[in-house]
Amino acid sequence: MEDLRMESAVDADLLDKIQVIEQGRHRDLLRELIDILYQQELKEEEYFSPEDLDEIEAGFEEIRRGESVSWEAFKRKHSL
């Protein structure tokens, strides 16, 4: 029973964080990441390689250091 309460607390914490991010300047990035992860979940045979996960973590570190650009600026720079 305690495991269920712990899982619920983790889910509530995660949802709180998602709601904060969704209201902030990284809203578009969050949506893109969720879309990517969701698509990966639908494809059982595909997964993130250890190298992919290292690159993702490196990207999160850059964001934590403030080394990021908005999704709109990225699209403009890369003509997307």
C-alpha cells in the first residue's frame, strides 16, 4: 500500500512540474519532448540508445546553465 502512495506522490510531483513548465518559456520544448517520448512508447522495438540518453542529459545540463534558445528561434535559425 505504501508503494501506491509513493507512486501517487511521485506522479503528483511530476504533474506539478509539468504544469509549471507548460506555463513558462520552455512550453514548446516540453511539448516536443513529450511528443518524442510518446512516439517512442508506441514503438516497442525502438528505444533511446545510451548515446541518445547522454546527449539528452547534456542538453538538460545546457538548459540548467541557461544555454538555450527558444523553439521559435531554433526554427528560424534552421529554416523550419
